[in-house]
Amino acid sequence: QVQLVESGGGLVPPGGSLRLTCAASGSTFRIYTMDWYRQAPGKERELVATITSEYVTTYADSVKGRFTISRLNAANMVYLQMNDLKPEDTAVYYCHGLDGYWGQGTQVIVSS
């Protein structure tokens, strides 16, 4: 079965850092664009970052310069390094890809 599993969320103070991991299934992981989305309470799900099969990355304006998406195809992994976290980054973060699949989400809370 196709599966995406996120991990690495938690509670951090403003200015802190977290590294999220998405573990994907499948032998063709390397050919897919992979994404990170986030959804704060009461808000629509928002695209945060994208990385293509050719390692081209894009970011939402709100996270540019602070977040970095990367992938390790040999391990079927996607990462989101989040630095200088702000309270407005608080959300559930979701991995997306493999022709439209979603992970279960991991909670990030930025608070002092």
C-alpha cells in the first residue's frame, strides 16, 4: 500500500528549529514531486514547500529564508528543516505526493 508518514513535530519556543520527516513507500518515489502543506485551526490547508524529482524547490513567501525542503531518494524520505520559527507557523504539517497521497500530519506548536 502507498503510505506517507510524518514525524518530528513538537513544541518549540519562537526562534527555535524543528526538522520534519516524511517517510514514503514505493519503488518509484524518486519520480514524484513531493510537498509539505500545513493547516492551522480554522484555516485552509496551505502549500508550504515543494521539491521536484529534479530537486527544484519552491516555497511559500511566508517561509522563504527560514524553511528548507530536501529529499533522500535512496531512503524514500522528504524533510522540512524549519528555522527561526514564529507563532504563526503553528499548524499541523502534512506530507503530500506519490500521485496525490497524504500523510497523517504532525503537529508543530510555536509558543513560549
